[in-house]
Amino acid sequence: MNAQELIATARALVAGDKGLLAMDESTPTCNKRFAKWGIPQTEEARRAYRELIATAPGLGESISGAILYDETIRQKKKDGTPFVKVLADAGIIPGIKVDTGAKDLAAHPEEKITEGLDGLRARLAEYFQMGARFAKWRAVIAVGDGIPSRGCIEANAQALARYAALCQEAGLVPVVEPEVLMDGDHTMERCHEVTEEVLRTVFTQLYAQRVMLEGMILKPNMVLPGSTCPTQETVDAVADTTVRCLLRAVPATVSGIAFLSGGQSAELASARLNAMNVRFKSRLPWALAFSFARAIQQPALEIWRGQEANVSAAQQALNHRARCNRAARRGEYSVAIEKNQRAKPRALQVDQALACVDFGECAGGLLAPVMESTTPVERERLFHCEQFWLSRLHGDSPFTVGAAGVPRVLVCIEGTGQVEHGGSTYAVGKGEVFLLPAVAGPCSFRPSSTVSVLEIEIPDEKADRV
């Protein structure tokens, strides 16, 4: 173990205003997320998605380290360049998830123990040779009637500490992740109580295993009410309670804290991290950073959907979320940063699109379609009222959609094509819904063959809902 190198790496992971990107989803988890968006659940699809992430231009400006999965650390770009080298060349430190998952804890119903210690020393040595310089191990603690038990907390704390000691022996910085799950109806006060107990137990075990705290990163949950708790606390209340809990349980010698997102929405995770840094940054002994997965990746995955034509737009979305969290580390995150992203065309869910239109205020009656033009495509006005105008566009030649100052929703009802805007291309397939914000202005739609598109023109204040 080289203590100085471990300390330098740990500090680099939380230096400045950067944070960690968790892209360490296991194969079953990744396949489950792909299935939701109709993406093939194959090794090649997973490789392509991870190449999209690793090669996102400018990602290293916001991300200091990337946590990989065993499959990912062995994968390469199409041109044969290992992902580890791609990340390192971008200034991103490669890391590796080394636990093998949470399994049922014997004699403890509804509780889990994370496994993976068997053979870990040899695996860590291999990962170090492959270029990894830090590792991650996640323990999960459920909150409910009579749980967590002391047995569950102590078993997971012992495993985390043994893992951390083995990491430092191998020259890797351990990211220690004891996650108190947000599933359930427990209050924020109950989460505080459990989180503090878990953290105190983890650090007791880390001391027992002689882990050097300056050479590790803590990845805890924020202190939140359960996801189904009737009382959902304010952003500032979460910030205050989380920091109070950490100050009571985390030694000052720890190099840094990088929060997990744990199922929070991307915006809430950023806002809560921002509030902590605004209110407490100058008074804390450790940096408060992020180590997010879905809270950074999800918008990009929804845009990509396995289509090569969507890579650039997906990378822009990925960078946007990374920049939002970079701003949150500085205490400069705001709604304005989110609105900057909304100025770009993006895919929508059908329920989001329908939310733009107040059908209850529309006048009823028979439709009287009017053919407004036939070139370059047929443009037929189907219906209009104060709430929205509805047109149908049909043809196989490129045409213009959207207009300056007028937000539109597009629904592709036949064929496929691409929307081009600002140098980026967005694939649109049959049945997909797309938003063109007012500030996006006119865009070009290029059909792959004959297409029919419904174009809904909506008032700008209603477009703000999406």
C-alpha cells in the first residue's frame, strides 16, 4: 500500500467541483433498463451505450471518476481502444464495482447482506493492472417494521470494512457505500436515526480493520423521508438534516463524501446537493460531492434508445446533467440551468405531451380539415381552437417543423425520420412524441421514407409543463 498515492487519488476524486459517474450497472440491471426503451439486451448494445458515455465530449470537465462494471472495464470502443484508456485520456479516473450483489441474510427476513469477499484480493490485483485506481462496494439497509436489525447492520459494516482494507492493500481507494434505502413510508427523522446508527457502526469496523480514512471516500444516502411517506420534506430541510447526521457520525479525516442518488429524480438530487453546499460548504471538514448513476444517465438513455443517430443528442443530455451537478457542488445550481436544456428538442412521453393541451376548454364540433399546402409535403389543418392547433404533415421530402416563439408537439403516426436542430440529429420513430420548445425555432424533419406527422401548436405557458 502506498499511502500517499491513495490519499492523492481520494482527494482527486472529490477535488474542485467534480464528482463521480456510476456506470456500474450489472448485466441484469442494464438489460432491465434497456427493455423499457425497446433496446436489444445484448453485450454489443451494452458496449455501444457505454461507449456513448465514455466518449461524451467534455465529460471530464464535470466528472472526476467513473465506476465501471466487470464487463465494462474489459470492453473497448469500436476502434479497439479500451474504455479504461478512453476515460483516462479524458482526465477521468477509472474505478470498478467489486461486490457481487446483495443476497438474503440468513435468519433475518427482508434484510440483505452484500457478498463478494471470496477471491477479492486476486480480483483487486487484476483490476489494478487493468488501470482501475478506486473501487466500490454497496451495502443496502432496508427500513421497516422491526428493521434494520443490529445483526444486519453489523454484518454489512464488517463486510464493507474488510473490502476497504483489501482495496488499500491493492492500491485502490475504497468507495464505501452503506445505503439506507428510501423505499417505504418512514419519516425523515426515522431515516436520520437509522443512517446515523449505520454510519457509526461502519466507521467502528473501519477502525477495527485499520483502514486509512484519508485514503477512502464515503458514499452515503441523503437523509430523506421514505418514497411513500405522506410528508415529503423541503430541499432545505433535507440538506440540514443530512449534514447534521454526517457531522455526528463521519470523522473529519475522511477525504470526501460523494452522495448516491438512490432513486431520487435528477432535478431533486441536484437541488438537495446544491442546498447543502450553499448552506454548509465553508464550515465542513470534507467536500460534499456526487456519485450518481440514474440521476445523470437516465435522460441520455431515454434519448439514445439504441439508435446511432441519437448518440450526439444523448451525449448532450448526459453532459447537461453532469454540469448541473457540477454547479450544485459550487452552490450555483438553479432552475435556469434546467431551462437551458429545455430549449432543445427532446423526446416526450405521451402523457407529458397531452399535459400541454387543455382539452376541457376546447369547443366541440365536427372537424373541417383544410389543405394549407402540398409542397414540399402535404400540410393539412385538422382542427384549431384557443387551446391548440392540430395539423397533419404527410410526404417523403424534407420539411420544416416548429416556428420561432411557438412551441410544438410532434407525434409520428407513420414512418420514421430525423429532426435536425443546432447541429444535432434526433431520430423519431412511429408512435413517438417529440417537443419543439418555442426557443428552438424552426427545425428540419428528414423522412426516412413516407411519413405522417401530427403537429400540435400550443400556448407557450402550457409548454412550460413539460
